[in-house]
Amino acid sequence: MALKHYVLFGFQTEISEEKKRGLLKDIQKDFHNLPEQIVELQDLRIEININPNEQYDFILIATVADLSALSIYAKHEAHQILVQKYIKPYCSLRACVDTQE
């Protein structure tokens, strides 16, 4: 069994569309490398919301073995660096759901 970690993020409303596009490109590139750095992370991808009428701009979908592995991933330095670089300064909305497969 595996655990799926779904996190929706919405950028702050004052961020321009041009800035959002650049951030999304960088976020996809940088988060893509996390499974190579965090053993507990089986898979991770960032998907961009194509519907401009919705408040969330992108979703992070991660696969880990269980809640213990999720906690290790969440606290891992490589993950925290990206949270401080992209999430804390630019995102004002967050919603999370964790499911068991």
C-alpha cells in the first residue's frame, strides 16, 4: 500500500500572470528533483491548473509508503528549502488531502 499526498496551492492575488508562469516553471523543475534527494519519496509531480476560474494554481502529488514517510519528507531539509523559496513567499492558499491506495 502507498499513501498519496495531494496539496493544492494558490498564489497571492497580487502576483502577476507573468510572475506566476515563471514561478510555476521553476517549481516544477525544482520539485521534480526531490525524489532523488529524499529516499522516502517514491514519486512527486506538480500539475498546473488550466482553469483560470478556480482559486488554486497548482497541485503537488506525492507518493510515499505511509504517514511516517510523509512526516520525514515534510521535515526534510531539501523539501523545506523549496517551501521557503516558493511556498511561503508566494502562496496564500493551501489545501491538503492524504489518501491510502
